[in-house]
Amino acid sequence: MYSRIWREAKARERKLGVEHAWPDHEIRRLERLWRRIVAKARARSAGDIDEQEINRMFGWDDAA
């Protein structure tokens, strides 16, 4: 969905010019969608993030 909105806006930009590519309603639509995507990702990872595993993966642990 996000990429479709982006593609539509870029097509308008090529056709109409930069100043007409992002009408206010499209900006609001994209912002709402982005907020929902972020909220869903945060909800899925809530409490399931293993910080010790992340530290090991990136070599940030003290045992290295």
C-alpha cells in the first residue's frame, strides 16, 4: 500500500511537476498509513526483543 501511494505521487510529479505532486490529502493519507505500519511493527515486537542477542549479533557484548 505504501509503495502504491508513493508510485502514484511520483507519477503525478513527473506529469504535473513537483509543486503539484503531493496534495494535502495525499500527505495525510501517507502519514496515516505510515503510522499504522509503525504501530503494527511495534505491537508485534513488544516484549519480544532480546537485547542480549542483538548485542551478540553486532559484537557489542562484553564477552568479545
